[in-house]
Amino acid sequence: MSPEQARGEDIDARSDLFSLGAVLYEMITGTKAFPGRNAGETLEAIFTRPPASIARLNPRAPEPLRRIIEKALEKDRTLRYQSAAGMLEDLKSLLRGVRGTTSTVPAASAKRRPARILAMVGVALVLLSLAAFLWLNRGKERGERGASAVPSSAAPVSVAVLPFADLSVNRDQEYFSDGLAEEILNDLARIPGMRVTARTSSFQFRGKSSDLRTIGQKLNVANVLEGSVRKDGQRLRIRVELINARDGFHIWSETYERQMDDIFAVQEDISQSVAGALRVALLGGASSASSHQTKDPEAYNAYLQGRYFYGRRSKENLERAAGYYGTAIARDPGYAAAWAGLAEVHHRQADNGYLPIEQGYQMARQEVEQALALDSNLAFAHAEMGWIKRAHDWDWEGADASYQRALALDPGGRSSLVGAAVLAFTLGRLDEAIELDTRAVSIDPLSAPAYNNLGLHAHYAGRLEEATAALKKALELNPDFPVSRVLLGRVLLDQGQPQAALGEMERESDPVWRLYGLCLAYHALGRAAEADAAVAEFIKDYGETMAFQIAEVFAYRGESDRAFEWLERAFQLRDSGLADIKNDPLLKRLKGDRRNAALLKKLRLPLQLE
């Protein structure tokens, strides 16, 4: 299916030409244009991923034929062939060109090659003629029946879960209503064939009076689930509505009156009812089991507050998140999701310099191991283990195994996709990292962290315009998102705009990263005294937690000996920044130094780009 057909939009001849292009691609390469292990992955590929290069898969395919197929497979239908006649004319031109080609390859090969190409193009012409015939006849049938939309079975079931409104008397239950919506979202995301927008995107519409059709367009979904929660002591009243985002009509609604100790049954009821309304069946009816992992309402309540404060990411909020996760675990030591959440907080604190690196990662490892011992099928815990193995252990194979397991359990999980992208980035596979980032953005189109990662990886790949666009999008979504302004400033430095870079560094919201950015910008502007003072302050305040970034600063200043001194310090501290060492633009002056090769060897990273 073309992207527009998969989204359930109106289709025309250009949609059939896309499908024809997919058939021709597979005939000529022997590979599907949009492979996937299941329907969800295939649809994701159709929406977001370009097909692998035909030239790489079949070097014998003529360049004009490759262009024809690539044009047919454009995701934007306005860039495709606008009619079968246009594609037919290009194929006929190609056929004339092939017949008139004189080859300089050896005689035996020359005899085979034109014949093979003629066969390819000949079959393409036959298929195109057949496609035109079928389209015209379908048009007649539609005229007889009356124009109709694409059958609903042809479109993937897509839904966004908006944050539930807190209607409690004191308006103090936002964390609870958010958590309930998130848990329902997670339940729905486990249903095969259902595409669910990630939390960080759908929750962007909290408190906004946006038209539901606008929300549906921005999130690229056909349905929107919204609701409200009124909590009075242990009494709950939950109202849920499922709405068609295209026409605003209600598909289904329900009100639940329950006690707090019945909250898990409420979530199961809601997710099953929504799935039924969308004609999607739950697998064995057990989708919620691995989501809650506790029967204690108070533990669950504390867990929701932990998730709420973790999402706010500041030092103080991370401390509060850790406290709530600790409360959940104290209430229910068998609560696997709470253990994994606590591990995520501790690794984030270590990465941000809020905890000593070794202490933070040691706690995170113990906690995620406990989570996996309690539930070996918790995708979030496998993704967290992947992060620890990559950032702290430098165990690249182990990290890859963890991320693959997480993706197998939850193919659409943003944390799994982001982690896998960062691992590919670490190993120097920048195109793969950017592809995974793009998938993460498609699932979570309003996520500042997703765009921030895409911008970072595009920058390292030398794709500066893409990096700028992604980082500006991250800042548009969250003007105070930590590190994004510094990363944008680094791109500006690479573009020879140090004054503009300084402006971004000065606006960075996180004081640690702001000081780091000033070290770079002052040096680029030739303001030596200010640069030296900033570096001295950076070392004094953050020498034990930001050793890798200090090394970057010295490398950028051309002080290689000091840079390697701090890289060795980072190695001794097991600084997670070392996982970003390959292709780092700030370290490019160190590439030819034998000490760089020795360090990569100690990290077990390949010397050459992959």
C-alpha cells in the first residue's frame, strides 16, 4: 500500500503506481522495498524509511530504470508520476535506449546484459498495462456502485491517547490522570496491527483547545482517545471517549465508577473496549499484565508520580522521581516496572553529572537486574540494560542483544528505538542511527528528545542542514530542552558562525552545558581570557563528572596533550561520554594521533568507520 492508502486517505492512480513501483523494485533487487518482521514494522517502513539503494542491490540495473522506480516510490504523491502515461513514456524511452546501447564489457557478458535488461523493462511494460486496465475497470465499478472510501480493513488502526483531564476538586491529581492515560496507551501499543502515538507527542496537547481534526493531522492518526478523571479519596470516576479525528464523530464512550483498588481492572476494561471499537483483538487478553506488575494501588500511585517527575528531567525532579519509585518498591518489592524506572533515573543522574558516575551506574545495574529477574519480558528493562552496557560497560555486543530483545518485545517502543540508534551512532554506523532516529520521530512526532538525537547524529554525519532543522524543531517543541541549544551552537561553529553559536550557548537552560558551550564559543571568537576562565571553572566544578567534555574542549583548542590527558581520565572514570568518541567533530584533530588508535582499541571500537 502507498502511504496515503495505509493512512486510510482517499486514493487515486498515483497510489497504484506506488504499488507497481514496489513490485518492480522487488523484481529487480530480489528484496522487498519495505521489509518488516510484522505488519506494524512494514507500515512503519512505508511511512518513514526509503528503500535500500537499487544500485547497491543490483549494480546491473540501468540508472534510468532506478530513477523510474524511485520516482514511483516517492512517499509524497505529488512527487510521484502523476499518471500511468508518464511512467509508460519513461519506460518506453528506457527500452529504446537499452536497444541502442553498445557495450564495452566482455562479449559473453554483453550478450547477457541487454537481454536481461530488456526482459526487466518488458515485464514492467506488461505490468503497467495491466495496472492501467485494472484501474480503469475499478473506476467503472466505482461509478456503478457510487464512490466509496478505501475499505477500513486496508488502513492501519491508528490512535493517539491524549492526557486525561484532572477534574478532582483540588486539581491535584494530574500525575494520576497522566499515568492512567499512559498505562492505557501502553496497553493499546501492544496490540498487533495498532499504531499508537507515543506519550511525549500526544501529551503535547494538554490543556489546549485544539480541534480534534487538527490533532489527528499533526499526530497522523485516524482516532483520538480522550478522557477525564475525578478522584475523591478512594473513589474514581473515569470518562473515556473515542473519537474519529477526521469527522469529529464519537465512535465509543464509557463512564467507569470504581474504587481505587480496582484501577487495574478499569484499565483493562478501557483498553479492551477501545480495541473492540477499532475491531482489533487483544492477544490472549493479557496485554496489561506486564504493564502493571503490582496489585497494590498505593505502589501504583507512587509509580505514576515517579514517571511524572522523571519526564521533567531537572535535577530536583529526578530526585523526586527516585523517591517515588523507592516508595513504590517499598510497598511492593516485586514491582518490576518500578525497579526499571529507578534504574533509568540513576543512569540519567550519572550522565548529567548529578551523581558520581560509578555510583549512579552501579545502582542502575543492580536495579535493572532486579527488574529483569522479576519480569524477563519487560521491554523497558531490556532497553535500560542496553543503555548501561553501551554507556558504562562498553559492551557493544551485549548492548545490541539487549536492544534487539527490547525491540522484539515492543517493536514500536521509543526507548528501544532511541537506544538502538545511539548504539549504531557509537559504532560509527551513522546512516543506520539516523534511520532509527527517523523511525522514533515518526512514532513520537512531537518529542523534543527524539529530534535532539536526530540532530546530534546528523551533525556527526556531516549533514549540517538536517542537523539544524532537527535541533530547531526540538527547541520549537521545548525551548528549554537541555543540551539542544549547545548542540545547535556546535553546528553553527562548524558552519563558521561563532557569534551566532555564542548566542545559542548563552541561552542554554542547563548551567553545566551552558558553561561547556561558552568554553567552545569564546575560543572560536578569539576571546582568550574569557575562554581560559570558562575552562578553569568547568574543570573546577565538573572535573569528576564531565571529563569527556573537558577533553573535547581541549581538542577543539588544539591542545592535544591536555585532550588525551582528560580522555584517559574519562576512561578511568568510565565516563559515558566516551561512547560518543567515534566521528566526534570536536576530536577530529586527534584522529591521526597514535594515542587515539590506542584508546579506540581499549574501548574495543573499530578504528575505521563502518
